[in-house]
Amino acid sequence: MEVAKVSEFINEKCYHFANFLVDDDLQASQLALDVMQSFLAEAPESLSKIETDALRFEFFKRIYKLASVRRNHFKVDQHLDLSGRAAFFLTYVYQMPLLEVAKITASTEEQILAKVVSVRNSILSEQSKERGL
Amino acid sequence: MENHCVHERTIGSNLLKNSNLSDSLRVHISDCVHCQKKYDLICHENSIIKEEVERYRASIDMKDHLTREVSLQLESYLEEVEKVAKFKKRYSFGSLKENIVSFGKGLTDPISLFILFVIAAFYLIQI
């Protein structure tokens, strides 16, 4: 198991996804570390295959699930559409296949597309408000 | 009523999915005013979104913190694995050595020899 590779994946991918989901850097780092710990407890040898798509899919799935649970627990912004944000990020930023995103967020492919457009539009409208356009 | 081009939708769909445009569509965009307008608008929107998404990346401090935590957890796990492996190896070899020594000691001890003799005698009488 290469510590540097796992560390890079947690830094670059997991934290980025978690932070986009919950919009809180401390909670996001905790989410990423907790998911890694869950892998260490259950299947530590799998971490040596960190570059495989299957493992990455499992990481994102667990981060999304944990964020959904902690959303109520930690009372993060209740207006955040977690499944929409997850769908948008994984589809638009990581360009994950729709079928996989649908599995992660437990939605249909049509719902994913609708969510992606909706989150995209909401980001654009927020940005235009901020920029005073 | 505003005029539209039939390719606008394809351009929009491709750019929304963040996928690349085909060469033929690129040539068309350079010739069509409507498509050019649409293309510029979506590119502008995409750049805004990219900026927004980049905001969620880990800061240098956070990267340091995460790297430290991950290294700490993984190294402690690897140390633990190594310890267990060493212990297992030592335990299996140690117990074998211990048993052989205790068996040897038992043969030299007069009380044990006497007990062994009595048991053997009892067994032989029964036969």
C-alpha cells in the first residue's frame, strides 16, 4: 500500500467531493478521513488498489452516505440538496458515467440529468447575484 | 421572434456534459452567429462554475493536515500488521521450542520417569 497515493486521493478527490457536498471544510475532512478509516477496518488490503474505478466508486458512495447521515446529525445547511450536489459534482466535474452516479445517489438517470441542470442553474444564479449581474 | 439554429441544442447538450465538440460542429460554430452566441454563453457559464467548484478544493493547510492524518493512520496500521506477523512467527516457533525442551526435561526428571514406569507397567500387566 502506497501511503502517498492514498493521501493524494484523499486530498484531491475525496475532500473536494465532501467539501462540495457539505460546504464545510472541517466536516469534509472528517468525512474523508472517516471513510478511509472504514476501509482500513473492513478491507485494508483494498487500499492498495486505490487507482481502480471500483474502489473510487465505493469511496464516493460512502462519502455520500455518511454525509446524508451527518446532515441531520450535525445540522449542516438543511437547504443543501445533497443528492443534487453529488450528482452534479460526479457527473460534471469527475465525469463519472450516469449509471454509476445513479447508483451512488439512488436515483434514476433521468433524475440525475434534471438535478445536474438544476444545481448548475442554482450555482449560476447565486454567482450572478454575488457579482451583482 | 428570435431566430435559432438547430445545432444550438447539440452544442448546449455537449457543453453541459462537459464533453468535447466534434470537429464539424466547431466549423459550424465559426460560421453561425446563433451557435457562436450560444457557445460563448455556455463557455462563460462553464468558467463561472469551474471557478465555483475550485473554491471547494483543499487549502494548503488542509492538505497538510489531511496528509499528516492519512500517513499517521496508514503507518500505524502497517506497524500493527508487522507486529502481528512478527508475533505469530515468534509464537509458533517459540511454542515448538518450549514443548521440545519441556519434553526433554520430563525425561530427565526422576519423578516423571517413575510415573512413566508405573503407567507402562500398569499397561503391560493389563495386556
